[in-house]
Amino acid sequence: MTTGYRDGTTTPDVRIAALEQRVAQLERQQERRDRQTADRRMWLSYYGFSAFMAIGIAVIVYLAASLD
């Protein structure tokens, strides 16, 4: 029996509670995967930018050395 209100005063349906727990668990897993993907993307861009800067500095040093 339900009243139409969430967490009402009637006896809760065990299946609905189990389903809500499962949905919450899946949402936490999805958030964790999203965070891991964002972290991976951040570090890949950081490494790419660092490599680009290192190459740029090496080119500048090479050109400065060739001015003699």
C-alpha cells in the first residue's frame, strides 16, 4: 500500500527500496567513471602542453646557439 508520498507512513515496498539502492550505486559508479575520464583527459593535455613547450624551448635554444 502506498500513499503517493515518498517515504510515507505506510509499509515501504522492499523492491522499490532495492531498486533505489541499485540506482544510487549505478549513479556513484557513473560519477566515478566520469571523474576518472576527466582526470585522464586533464593529464593528457598537461603532458601534451609540456612536451610542446619543451620542443619550443629546445628550438629557441638551438636558434640562439646558431647565431654565432
